[in-house]
Amino acid sequence: MHSTLFIQSPPVLGNQYRDDSFLQSYLRRKLPAAMLGDIESSLSELGALAGGELYQLQLRDRLNEPTLTQWDAWGNRIDHIEVSPLWQRAADIAASSGLIAIPYERQQGRYSRIHQFAAVYLFHPSSDVYTCPLAMTDGAARTLSVSGNQGLIARAVSKLTSRNPAEAWTSGQWMTEATGGSDVGASLTRAVRDDTGQWRLYGKKWFTSAITSQMALTLARPEGNGPGGSGLAMFYVETHDDDGRLNGIRVERLKDKLGTRKVPTAELTLDGARAELVGDTRHGTRNIEPMLTVTRAWNSVTSVAFMRRALMLARSYASQRRAFGAKLGELPLHVDTLAGLEAETRGAFLLAFELAELMGLQEAGELDDRQRALLRLITPIAKLLTARQAVAVVSECIEAFGGAGYVEDTGLPALLRDTQVLPIWEGTTNVLALDAVLRGELSVGLPALQARIQQGIAVTADDRLAAAGKPALTAIEHVVHWLSHNNDPRRLQANARRLAMTLGRALELALLIEHAAASSDPGHGAAARRFAAAPVDLLTDINSEDSAFLLE
Ligand SMILES: Cc1cc2nc3c(=O)[nH]c(=O)nc-3n(C[C@H](O)[C@H](O)[C@H](O)COP(=O)(O)OP(=O)(O)OC[C@H]3O[C@@H](n4cnc5c(N)ncnc54)[C@H](O)[C@@H]3O)c2cc1C
């Protein structure tokens, strides 16, 4: 006699472009039809790779991690890093699909960033976070492009943006030192000119995630400069010399991390690394800002991509797994749970792509003043809000698998661990909230944001949708009113996170309504109403005196 064997079916993924009706509806709304027709087959190919070959490789490759070999058999220090097979494959796909090239070729004009980020969104969840070096590569290409340094532009930008995998470079961004990742102005790395006039860097970089890259942009303090960010300068460093030897760089170790375990994140010693000044000998933190704008946009898009992947898997599972005599996908509370996550994901998507759209307009030279103010304000807000939404959504999706979500060889726990990095790197939630609220841009950014929210909601003639937009309008009015009555800097700091989140959630809701108003699919209206039912206004004005008990 055989006992009845019950085998659970794993979740399945199909073509991640074809199965993503929300992405398709967004692209149909934003792009001219002929343009979408031109790029759709390449997006579909990426979607097929992401849901097929790459996803399967990712599951098989689960236990492979990068290795660091510091010495060769003969005692030479080599510091060689071998990355996982999936990373090697991802590098080829990224270059040949033009994941960096697209916005520099600008074939789609002002829509090029939307095109690029749609491709990144499809690729990211199956790439084992290969998007980390890609984000920095895009950031470096942009930073160099606007630097005016023609020598470095000629030397590096065409390699950073190449579609040829054999020629394409990636770039690191070495900012964080043990003294601080947020407080970068405290950096201790020194820049010294040697006898030949060559700049050489001395110091330790505490987190560097792309040491396998060919170059990096980094910060160092030229001797004699004063303290703080303005005393730092931005430098260009090639990691290897023409003979393939490391350029005055030692890789001390790879970090043993909670997640992003395929990303080789190293601690480096710079011991006379030859470097080239990108611009002036000061204002490094200001000069590297284009890098941060780009990497924060990548962070926002990859946050949404992780949410989408987790939901794709959870919905697939819900269509098969049975409990209490029904499929999970037929149980009202399970459906309610996933619908809430879907609404969050769509709101986050529209915010991330609003940022992409504004970047595209900026790079095409078509940004007006209001949009410029909006871009500046929503860059930190989109990064911080989408990253926090991603952690919440992916965590809930793990629970939607029950115990299976907690089991390593399903591949699901890695998704949560990888997501957890998104609120940390490229500026933590608090640091970005302060960036949004304290840097003075709020005075011009806030009216622009308020106008954008009103514009998003005004387009609907549907009463239910208009009613759903109310929380966005009242939230932004609350923020404006609160700011006009609270100018104590400590109180502003203490509330900065709730304030920034409120602005972001209000904009997400307005964008959901705008999207629904432009579509005949009633699902979009339902998603907007569902989002509106969750808290939008988080500004509860907790006085910092009421947090003082923490320090008692
Ligand atoms: C996997 C991984 C890869 C990374 N790769 C790179 C890389 O390639 N290049 C690179 O340069 N860096 C990299 N980093 C570093 C990352 O950018 C920093 O860790 C991050 O910016 C935070 O800096 P920190 O670690 O010094 O934390 P801290 O700045 O010490 O922050 C600690 C806590 O204090 C809070 N905080 C700090 N200042 C304030 C404030 N003024 N008000 C309120 N709260 C505050 C923060 O929000 C945080 O919660 C990487 C990090 C990780 C985890």
C-alpha cells in the first residue's frame, strides 16, 4: 500500500513583460504608439529571459557566492574576485540589451529614461542585484557627461554606455568610509600629488560594491583642504593598470552580508591609487550629486521590481495552493491581503516612473522650472518611500507562502533579504527625509508637488475616483499648513520622515487616479480606491519631547 503523496506545486513565472498588464497599460499611456511598437519586442525578450532562463539559473545558482583570492600560489598579492555564473551572464545581457546605453543613445528622446527603466524593472529581480553595479555605472556616465571634463568623457563614457559586452565597463562609487556613509563629509581619504604631479589617494573605503568594475568615482580630501564635504574633491580612479594589476588598491575582505550576497561588497585600502581630478579640488559632495540622483532613481525602480516579483510569485502560488477546501486565491481575506499589496506596488511604480519621466525630460533639455523643482524634491522622496514599501510588500508576500516562504531552497527568503538593502544604501530613509525637507528645495518643490497632485486628480470626471483623491489633497494641505506653523529646526527634523512619506503617498495616490482616469479598465480605479483606503497622511506631529523617554 502506498500512502497518498501530497506534492506542493512551486509558483511559476511566465514572460514578465507579457504577464504584467499594469506595466503595459502604463507604457501605452505614456509612449507614442509607434515608439512602443518599436521597443515592445525587446521588452518582451527581456521579460521572457527574466521569467525563464535567468530565473531558473538564479534558483540553481542559489548557493554560489563571489570569492576573493588575495594571494597567488607564488606569494603575489592579487586580490582576484570571481563572481557567480549568473552575474557573468547578467553582465552580457545588461550590455547587449542597452540597460545603460538607452538613455545616452536617446533614441526615444524624452521617453528614453522610461524605456530604460522599464527594461531595468524587468531585468532586476532575476539578476541577483547585478543592478547594483549597473546603477553606479549609469550614475558615473551621467556625472562624467555633465562634468565638462572632456578627457575623462572621451576615455570612459563610451565604454560605460557600450552595448558590446566585450568592451562595456562598469563603475563603482566609493563614498562610504568607516567614519560615515551618511555623513560623507567626515571622510578621511587623502589626495596627494606625487613628484610628477599625479594625484594619489590614501585611505580606506568601507563599503564598495563594484570592485570588479573597471573604474570608480570617489571622494578624497586634497591635502590642505578644510573639513566637511566642501573640502572633498571628486576623483576618477581606474581599478587596474594596463598590465592588469590593481592600481594601488588592496581588497581587504568581502563583507559577510544579510543579503545581496551575490554582490561582492569589499573593504578597500587605497595605498597610493593613481587618480584623476574630475572637476575642481573642492565641493566633491556637490559634484557627485548627479551620481546620487541616478542611483536613487535605480533604487526606486528596483524597489518596485522586487515588489512586482514577490507579487507575481504570491499570486501564482495563490492560484494553486489549497486550504480549507478552496484555492488561496478564492479566500476573501487572502484576496484582500494581496489586493492591498498590489495597490501599494502600483502606487510605488507610478512614483518611480514619474521620476524616470522627469529625468528623461531633463536630459532632453525639456524640463520647465516647475518640473525641475519637482524632480529635485521627489528624488529623495521616491527613493525612501518605495524602498520602505518594498520591504513591507515583500515581507507580506513571504508570509503569503506560509512556511514555504521561510524555506531557503524556494529562493523566497533571498528576495526579502535583498530587498532589505534598498532603504539602507544610496541614503537611508532618515537621511533622505532630511534631504527632502531641510535643504531649502521644499519652498519651491512643495508648490510644484501640490500642483502635480491637483493635476493628477483633476483629470477624473468619475465621482468615486474624485472622492478617492480627497486624502491626497487634504494630506498636502495639512503639510503646507503644518510647515507654515512649525519652523523650529528640531521639530522639523523629528517629523521629517513622516512629512516626506506623506508627500510621497499623496503623490502616489494622485498618480493612481490619473492613471485610472485615462483607462477603461475598472481595475485601475479599484486600485486607486484601495490605495486611498490605506493611510496617506502620516504627519501626526509627534513632538520631539515625546520621544525623549528613549534617552532616559
Ligand atoms: C550591501 C551594501 C553595499 C554598499 N555598497 C556601497 C558602495 O558601493 N559604495 C558606497 O559608497 N557605499 C556603499 N554602501 C554603504 C551605504 O551607502 C551606507 O551604509 C549608508 O549610506 C549608511 O551609512 P552608514 O552605514 O555609515 O550608517 P550611518 O550613517 O551611521 O546611519 C546609521 C543610522 O543613523 C541614521 N542617521 C544618520 N544620520 C542621521 C541624521 N542626521 N538624522 C537622523 N538619522 C540619521 C540612519 O538613518 C541610520 O538609521 C553599501 C552598504 C551596503 C549595506
